[in-house]
Amino acid sequence: MADTTKLEPIPTPMKLQMRRVRYQVLPVVIFAISLALTAYLWKDYAGSPHGTGEVNATTVHVSAAHDGKLTAGEGYPRLYDHVDAGQLIARFEAGALIEQQSAAGEELSKKQEELSTVQQQLENATKAGEKTTDKAKVDALKAQVAALKTVLEEVRSRFNRLTKQIEAANITAPVSGTVTAILRQPNEFVKQGQEVMTISQDAGNYIVSYVRPGAAIMPKKNMRVTVRGQDGRKSAESIVQEVGTRVEPIPEHQLVNARRQEWGIPVRIAMPDTSKLALRPGELVVLNFWDEAK
């Protein structure tokens, strides 16, 4: 018989080797890569207590500065229109005020001329001498000057008040935002202090969250917070600004079960960098509090 120990081993075909790699090695490599990627994506969640928060929606109530009738115009906004800070949103009819101001201005000029005339007469009478008749005339002129000054001050005050009212005839948007309520329409008469419309600001000022009693971690001032949108795709870092001192009812839309009332300690969180995470007023976010001491 031939000695088979000296025979050369039959080489494994390359096609068979690639098949073994594909079925034996490749699954292990893919699993390792997937595990590493999952760990990277979820690293911020591991060991970090979670919570939800709501971006504060700042609402501004625009009220009438004085009594008057709103004029009709193309610039009057409609519901859910966007307005910019300083934009003209309403105007009062100012025709009657302008007429009153004009009359007050004429009266002011007239009284000023009368006062100048009497003051000149008083100066001349004072220089005339110390005669009894001259003294009586001087006293009368002094009384007349005092009376004219009082009237002049009243007219000037009325003129200035009318000027301010005319300037206040234009109602401008105090902030940039969306008109969420219109309470008075053009051609309606409104009284001073009555609300004309409501504007909700474009951006929130802070985030409010509630920590349930017995939570694994209690937020502290300046504690680091990771803020995520509801889709979880983007996140940004922020910090805790303030922590409340007593428990309060948690808003219904932040409850785990809307039918069950819960209580929590309010926490105010700074708004994150808008370039990293753009949030809208009223939007719910996912929060991760980080206790650096642990």
C-alpha cells in the first residue's frame, strides 16, 4: 500500500473559505459592531434617571392704554398670524384727540401771551414807585400773574396728556410671537385696561419638570441635564436653574396616567442651545439628570 502520510493536503477552495467566513466570522463581527453602536447611542441613558419636562410658553396680554374705538385696517392681525416685536397690530381712532389737543394748544398759547403781558405790566408798575395807588396795582397784578400761572399749568398738563394719548393710539406687538387670541375686533369701542389680543412668544424661557417623591435622584441647582426632543434624535446639555421647595400637582399632560393625579417638586431648567436643539413653547422633552458626585 502507498504511504498516505507523505501526501500533500488538498487545499480548501477560496470559494469555500469565503463561505466559512460569511457563516462563521461575519455574524460575530456584525454582532460586535451592533453592540458597540448600541452602547454608544444609549450611553447617555445608562444609569441616569429620566424625567419629562415642558418648554415654558410665555403669553403676553396686549391691553388698551386708554378708551377709544379701534380702527379697521389691513394691518390688524388674524388668529394665529405671526407678528414681530414692535410691529403695528392695532390703532385707535385719534381724530377727536387730535382736535382736543389742537384746542388745548391754542389755549396754551393764548394763556402764555396773557401771562407775558401781565408780567410786563407788573414789572412796569413795580418800577413806578412806592405810592399807595401803585402798590395796590402791583398787588392786583401779582394776584393776576399767580392765577394765570395756575391756569397755564392746568392747560399744559391737559395738552401733554392728550399728546401721550395720541402717541398711544398705535398698539405695537411687545414681543415676537403668534396671535393666539383676539378679544376685540376693529370698529369696537374698548375701555382702558381691556385686553385686545394675546400673543404667545416664539421661544420659551425655560423648561419645567416635576420630580416625584422617592425618585432615584433629586435634582440640585447647577446640576447637569441632558435634554432630548420627543423623537429622541437630537440632544443638548443644560443645567438646573432652580428647584422648588414644596410639592405641587403635576400637569395632566406630564402624567404617566392621565386619570391618576400625581404630585412632584417643580424644577426649572435652562433652555439649551437652540443651534443644537430647537424647542418650541409647550413642547414636551425627555430629561436626564446627572449626579456628578456618584
